[in-house]
Amino acid sequence: MGLKEVYVEEHEAQLSLWDAEIKQLEAKADMARAEPMIPYYDHLRSLHIQRKTVHESLREVQEATAEEWESFKISLESDWQDLRGVLNSTTAKFQ
């Protein structure tokens, strides 16, 4: 298995963990009373948008040629840090 494949597998595994965490946040938002739910859903919407961006970046890395994938990796790392920040921020607001 090449370096690119290992990189993609590691990120897919972490993304799966984050997807589970996002589902837990969605469940908390669903259980909240109607009035305070609006901010929760605003945060979740941002989280979903960022998660989609990371999924797309990861697919680009996965589909890139051996010569291209390093440049796609840089973009993914930036998107990755953004998602991590939004997830941490959203988790903190839901506690």
C-alpha cells in the first residue's frame, strides 16, 4: 500500500469518527426545545457544509495521480483544519 493510500485511509477513519460526533450533535439539537434550536441548526449547517468540502477534497486526493496528490493534500489539510475548528466550536456550544 502506497503513502497516498495510507493517508486517505487514515483521514477516512477520522472522518467517520467525526461523522458519528456530528450525528450526536444533531440528536442533541433535535432534543432541544424549539426556541433554542435555531442556533444549533445554524452551527450544524456550517458543520455539514465544511464536512462536504472535506469529503470532496479527500476524494480529489484519492483520485489524484501519484504526481498530483501532494498538491491536493495541501488543500485537504486546510479544509481539514477548518472542519476540526468548526466541529470543536460546535461541540463546545452544545455542552
